[in-house]
Amino acid sequence: DTAVSQTPKYLVTQMGNDKSIKCEQNLGHDTMYWYKQDSKKFLKIMFSYNNKELIINETVPNRFSPKSPDKAHLNLHINSLELGDSAVYFCASRETGTLQETQYFGPGTRLLVL
Amino acid sequence: AQSVAQPEDQVNVAEGNPLTVKCTYSVSGNPYLFWYVQYPNRGLQFLLKYITGDNLVKGSYGFEAEFNKSQTSFHLKKPSALVSDSALYFCAVRDRISSGSARQLTFGSGTQLTVLP
């Protein structure tokens, strides 16, 4: 069974469009994350979210918004896509409990904006 | 603020030789430290972590890392490299006493390891 899954795996779209990437984890974790990996492989946190708190990295444009219908899902919605949004987006979830700090990553969604 | 440095973009090693991938960190308190590996077109996979206790941490696939507080380092090592170890390796840190956004992991820039047959 896949622990953290993302759909779609690949996404090619036109500038200005709105798109969503879905993430689901079946690990029972209560904290989830979105990361962006650029063409140089640099990995940057975008959001962290649990049922109490949404933390947004201050450099993330407000065109990006996380949406969590329930504890097992954290979807990423992107409005008015720009060329610079092209990247690989990773979802992750974290173990619950004291000292349980390990994050588990999804396979990634490769977004290409034309 | 917390930060991680991986000083080498690329490390090449011959199969069977020992390998080291370097990582140094900066946090305001005591750290949680992690190593992750990324194979081509895949997500990050957890290798090992230092939370507390023994400074030498053993992880998956024969990898280990040693937490050195005085040198603020957490280098990844393996006694005998395999061609299949070739991948991108990320070090990550979190300050254990922080809250809010500081509880998020900060990743290094990654080191591409190539093991030559």
C-alpha cells in the first residue's frame, strides 16, 4: 500500500490556468506538508498543516492555497499559473507524537507551465 | 533561524570504497537531524535521524551518521559503497525547542552521490 500518494504524477498546463494537486496519506498522521523542488533540486517548504494550525512560508504567493477536506488529505490549489511555477511538488506527512519527527514523502507531481 | 549546509554538490566514489556525504547545521538550540535520499524521478525516502541518545545513528541500506555537536556536523557515511547507492542525498534540521514555522524542517541543497563500478 502506498503510504503517501499524489495525483496527478505529471501535469502540463497553460499559463493563467487554475489547477489542483491531490495528496492522501494512509499513515494516520495528523500533520501534512507541501514542498516545492526547483530545477536545481533545491527543496523548499511551502505549507505545513494539521487540524489546528496552518503555517504558510512567507515567500509563497497567495495564488497557492492548501485545502484539507479531512485529516488524511491535503490538496494544493494553484490559481493563475505562471511559468515560474514549473517544478516538482511533494506532499509529505509526519508521524504523530513526541519525538516522532520523521516525514514521509509522496512520489511528487511534475508541473510544467507553458 | 535554522540552516543546513551541504558543501559538496557532487561526490564520486568507487564501488566498494567508503563514502562520506558532509552536512553541517546551524540552529539556536539542540537539533533534530535527518538524512533523506532521492532516486531519479522519485520522492524523498527517509534514511536515518538523530533525535537523542547515541551520537552514532544507524539507518537503512547500511548507512550511518554521527552527530558531532562541537563541530555542528552530521555527516553521512557508509563503509562500502554500492552502485545502487547513486542518488541525491539531503540533510535536514529542525530546532527542537521552536514552535510555529520554525518546527518545519530545513533542507540542505542536496549532494549528488555517484558510485562508479
